[in-house]
Amino acid sequence: MPSIRRSEALGCWVPVLTGLGLLGILIATWPDPPQGPRFEGAGAPTPRSGGTFVFHHEENVRTLDPHIAYDELSGMAIRLLFDGLLDYDDESNLIPSLAADMPTVSEDGLRFRFRLRPGVRFHPMPGLPSGRELVAEDVSWSLHRLLSGAVGSPGYPFFSSILGADEYHRGEADRIEGIRVVDRYTIDFTLKEPDQTFLNAMAMTFAYPVPRENYEHWGEEVKFHPVGTGPYVFDEWERDVELRFSRNRRYWRDRPGPDRMIFQENLARELAAQRFRNGDLDAIHRQSPSDYRFFRNAERWQPYLSEFPRVSTFGIGLNCEMAPFDNVHVRRAVAFAIDRQGWSRARSGRLLPAGQILPPALPGHDPNLPEAHTFDLDRAREEMRLAGFPEGIREPVTVWISGQDQTSTQYGELLQQDLARIGIQVRMRFVSFAAYLTESGKPHTVPAFFTGWNMDFPDPSNFLDILFHSRSIHPENSENRAFYRNPELDAILDEARSETDRHRRIDLYRRANAIVSRDAPWAFTYYPLSMEVWQPYVKGYRPHPVWSQDYRNVWLDLPRRRLAERLVGAGSTAPAVFFPLGGRR
């Protein structure tokens, strides 16, 4: 006799059948998922507040401390909770945010003066239920904490050009000489040398101001109790399930938006697509190959969809301190053994083959790079011979990958079959995203790993400096997770960072790009094509050129209206079925 249970994928109660015959009948008669949107907006002419916006990711958030967080998932939440002195507009231009205007800059390019907006208030916090005003001393304290060696922030390299930052980071000074509070709303930053990326660094989430007393109250637990000045206030985090936020009704900018935001964690992309088609998620940003093909070909979804090449690079990170990848010829063999076109076919053509770290959209990318990684088995086998392994490597190598869903498994299988051709056996180790970030940032821990880099700001230094400069190696939270050291590369990157002549600066990055491809600390695999889809009643959203899934400007055209149409394919004899709304709005 059948029992019933609630299907979270379909949002309704379904029978659980015990006989194969009954199961076959159910499969044969159960309606297809909705072929188009189930709901549309009410037609409001202007933005308004109200409702609940539900979004997701397939992994789990690691931390909500902006000084420590350096991953896409955490950034999605941090962008709701915090503001920076600077931000980016929809064209990747720097604009003032908490700063009243763009900073004034001295003639020598070494001093930057920021003037804060008066009246900006932090969210409520323990002992201060109404919050308090943001002042210049908060910016100073935040940058000092960020640059402390004891904190170990992965953001330190971006700000190391500030005068005295290195000495403070090493514990040799009590204050950073180049940070000076002028008055309640004014702060100066003085650099030791020109740095063409300093203003970009000040727009990064690392530089978002935080209140000192919140950190003193919570200590190490502050990562679960964030307080910022952003458009949303943190409510609750049910770990590995979801995070909840409410609209900041005292926000310094008049910005309508949802009353609540819910960020669901660990939601596999196949299940997310089902929930989205049923109307239980408001946006999705990753799809399985079959779901990608569905949305790409579904006419009714086209007005609510954007497909675009991300300014990102993915690859296999190879730990240059651990055997066998301490041998450059083994690393090169891996780089030339990967069939990138085969990977793209397996992923419905959404992967653009990558042979270098810089994506095509960034200056310094060389489409004719001689050192570029390509699929060349003869060359891969020759590199194995030069490494001393003409018959292959006897012991399997362990490759880490975050998650263990269908996508992760498929990527692992693709790598295994490619490297088997040159005598390298791959043993996959699937771990949570948080464990992956923690362990791969430690020396001598993770021999090889699937990895990728999304642009923080539109400059080649953001890829080359942070991923491959030796100063990005730390006892924990290393950004240079390949633990690759090359003094020649370091010198070129240091020169490029302060070079004011644009043409010479880009030429330096081209040289650096070639060195990294030659030494192969990563075996580059692909540049991704991304697709984002949102519901018809979701307004104010388009993918941002810098920020991933930046939902700060979203508003909901409520009440949403049910679309009266059959939810099954054309010509089907199955009955039209409407699934319940679920009462979340």
C-alpha cells in the first residue's frame, strides 16, 4: 500500500509506491516539469519593497568575515551585508559608495584622501541595538586588522603597497604609518610606491569597514555574527542549510528591495533547476548539461535569461612543493594531456578551452602564446620521459575536488581518463568547499586540486599577482595554492604593479603570463560560459561584470500572478497539474 511524503523538488505531496508496477504507472503518467515560467509579476511601474527573494549555491558558505572570506559563495552574502568606500558600476567603472566622492590623489600618486558620507550607520549589534555612525577611525581599525599578520587575511597582498604595511604585518610596528585619520570623516592613505591597483583594492570586500566592538564581543565567532552598513541585516544562519537576511530599513541609500533574503546552501544544481521551474527559487546561476540545453532552447524563458563568458579561468592546481608536481616536466605533461575540446563536448559546449591564466577579456592575454597549454599527447609523453617517468608514475596521485555531485564526478572522470593516457592514475578526493579552501591553503597538504579564479577587478594583476606571486604564500589561507615560487616572475610583477606607462605595463604582464604557462603551476582547462536565469517577477537584476550573483539591486514585482497554462509538453495527454505555491510570499 503506498504511503505519501512531501517532495522538496516538486513542492507537493507525492505517493511513495512499493511495487515496481505501480512505480512504472506513476512514471508513465506523472506530468513533465513546467516548460515555462509559472508566475509573472503584477506589472508595477516602479521599484518597490516587499516579499522574499530566494537564491542558492551548490556548496556551503565558509565565513561572513570580510577580512577572511575570499570565495564566490561568501562574497554573495557579504555583498548584501557590507559596503565599501568604493564600488563598481555596471560598466566596471569605480564609483564612490561609503566615500562621498572619489578620493583626491596627490601629484606623485602616493597619497589618497577619502571623505566619508556623514550619517551612515552600522547594523544593530550587541550593546548597540540601534547601531552607530561609521567614522574614519572605523576604516583605520578595519584596515589594521586586515593587514595584521596574526589575522592572516588572504587580502594582505592587495594592500602591501601602503607605507608601513609590511612592517606592521610582520609585527615590527604598532601602527601602519601610511594610514592617518584626519578628522571624523576623513582618512588618508600613503603608499611607499605608486600602485596602479590600489583603488581597485579599496573596492574589494576585504576593505569593507567593520565595527571594532563587534569583533571584540564575538572573537573568533564573529564570522557567524556579521555587522556591516549594507542594504541587508544578518538574521540567522542554519549551517549547511540556509542564511537569512532582512532589509536594512535605516540604510543610507533609498533603495527598495525584498523584505527578506534567503540564501540556500548545498543545493545541487539539478534539484535547484527543478525548484526554479516550479517557482520555489527566484534565480539560478549554474545548470547541468541537460538543464542548460532546456533553458537555452525554451522560448518562454528567453526574456529572463543571460548567457555570457565569465572573466574566469579554471584549471588543475599542481602543488609545486609536493611530489610528483615538484617536477616541472610532470606539470607540463599534465597540461598537454588534457583534452579540452572533449571536456567542452561533455559539458554541452559551455567550456572555452584555456591555455593560459589570463582570460581573453583582459589585457595581456595572447591568442598566439607559444607556451599555451594545448592537447598534445606526443608532447605530454615526451615531458613524462624528461621527468624520468617514461612508463608512467607507479603510485596514484590524489586530486581534490569540492562537492560530490554529478558535475564534480564528471570532471573527475574526465581528468582520470586524460591522465591515464600518459601513465598517471588519479584518485579523486571529494570534500566540502569549506574543507577544500582551508586545506588547499596550507603548505604540503593538497598535491593537486580542481581550481578556478573569478575576476575581482578588471586588471591582469588580479590573476597573476594573487595566484602566482610568492608573497601570496602563507602558513594558512594562501592565495598561491600551487605554492609556486619564481624570483623572475616576482620581479616582473613588482615592476608592473607600479608602472604608469600602460603599454609597458601590459607588456610586462604578457611576459609574466608566458612564464606561468611555461612553468605550469596550473594545468589550464577552460574559460566558462555562464547562464543565469531569473523569474519574470524578479526586477532590477542583470549579471554584474565584476561581482558574482550580486542581488543588492533586486526588487520583486508582487503580488506575483499565476500563469494559466498547461505545464506539460505540447501534445501530451497528461493532465495539467499546478503545484502549490508553498506560502513563502
